[in-house]
Amino acid sequence: MTLFRTGLAIASLTLVAPLLVACGGDDEPKLVVYNAQHEPLLEELAPAFTKETGIEVELRNGKDLEMSNQIIAEGKASPADVFLTENSPAMSQVEAAGLFDELPAGILDVIPAQYRPVSGLWTGFVARSTVLVYNTDQVQESDLPASLLDLAKPEWKGRISFSPTGADFQAIVAAVLELEGEEATRAWLEGIKANGKVYDGNNLVLEAVDSGEIEVGIVYHYYWERDRKENGDVSDQSAQHYFAGGDPGAFVSVSGAGVLKSSDMKKEAREFVEFLVNREGQQVLADSYALEYPLNPEVRLEGVTKPFSELQPPQVNVSDLDAETVVDLMTEVGFL
């Protein structure tokens, strides 16, 4: 794993430093969590943790690679105690920089080995599955491709959609890179660029597919599931297709949690990560609006199209998902 080059976030992603919004005030010490997961989810989890432990939490919210680059820039002076992400490449970046403290086995062993790095420096705590949403008036599921990679073929020209600038899609590309190699990933990106329509956000992809503006879209499962649960406004004319057999299109992206070496509240930080993976915290997550899959096998996400146990994701080492090369390839192809 190579480290991000200095200034990558500015040079390649044209990102700005995140506006770190603190939740709470007062003079008593608070556990500082750099949070790149969904804010509403942590606004449910953090109070539940405080209620159980009495430890106050200050959330500073941003995006995956914005915050990982900020942590690296801050180094040993970072005020962060815990780092949370939506997708694992940003965790890998901080891990490669040597800024995570080890987690105890009691935390790590709760989560299946596939969803945490072999280093033991951080852990997954929730996941989302890649899916293909398709307009049921325009496409039969039997006509959908056997592999995500097939969407680069000429027969899909003008029929596919995705949102390439976000961390979600970039994590999917990272999985393709890990599984297929750089040359094949470049060819796939070029193919879907020629075939596809770009939208600025996964909810817009979902809306476009449901309206019939485009036939299929690459997203994570929870976008469709949330809308269907709420009102079905942009999911009533569409359905989800789950790739199988370890295909790159069956990739399960892991949200990560790690304790920073810079923390002066390591005991409390470990308690927070432990809460994220234990039965109580995972149940809070399963009962939340998020509709993401808990990674503790004792907790089940109910009411979704496909249970986590039925997914057939490819085997990838979450620490090997190379965000730097992904950004380089997507910039080269013209997505970034």
C-alpha cells in the first residue's frame, strides 16, 4: 500500500478541508470523533453510547478522503480520538500512514475476519452491498449482465448510470482494481464512461432509473431500500439486482472505525469502538434509518431485499483497497 502523495486531496480530488462541525460544548473532556459516516446515523449512535457509558462525544463531520488527508496532515498533533468512514479506502490510507493504534482482540474478534484488516489496526462495523438498480418497465432481470464488468460492453451504450465523484463509487472501483488489476480496471472505466450517463449523487441515479430516463444504475443497496421504506417515490418502478459468485459487482464496502495514536483518551476511544461492534450498538444501527448491514453476526438487518447471509461478495483484503491508484485512474479517464 502506497501513501497518498502530499496534496493529493487538493490536486486530484479538488476537495477542500472539511468544515468540522462540533456537536456540543461545555468544558468537560469529550471524545473527539472524526466522522465520515452518515451524520444522522452517528447522531443516533453517539447519544446511545453516552447514555450507556457517560462519556460525552464530539462529532466532527466530513467526507472520507477529506478527513483521512486531514488526519495525515495533523499527524501526532491530531485532536481526533476515533476515525469513522463510510468506505474502507480512507481507513487504509490512515493505516498506511501509521497513525492507528492497535485494537484489542476482544473488539476485533466480534467482526468476521473478512471485514477487518489483518493488521488489527481498525475494524469494520457496518457494510453496504453494491447493486444494479434497473427500471422494471424497460429491462427484465434475466436480461441483466452476469458481471458488473459487462457494463463496459457496447450493448450497454446509453443504458447505464452512476455517480463517479463520490466515495461510494470510488470504493467499488477500488474493488475492481484489487480483483482485476490496473489494466483491466482502466479498460472497464473507459468502457462505462463511453456507455454511461454521470449523475451528481446516487439518489439522482436512483431517480433517473425509476423515471425511465436511464435503464440501470450502479449504487449501494440502501439507497433503494430507504426510499422503498419511506414512500417509494423513486423506487416504485425499479428493482435491485444482486451480482453473485464473488463478482466485483457483488462487492461489499465496509465502514471502518479506528483509534488514533494521537488520542489522549485511548481507553474511552476503545470503549466507543467496542460499542459500535457489540450487540447493543449494532442493534441501534440495525434499527436506524440507515438500512446498512451490521457486521456483528448476532445482529440481523430486517426488512431488506436480501439478507446479509445471502450475499456472495468477492474476497478482498480491506487494507489493500488502493484509493491513490483509483484516483489516478479515474482522473486519467476523465471522471475526476
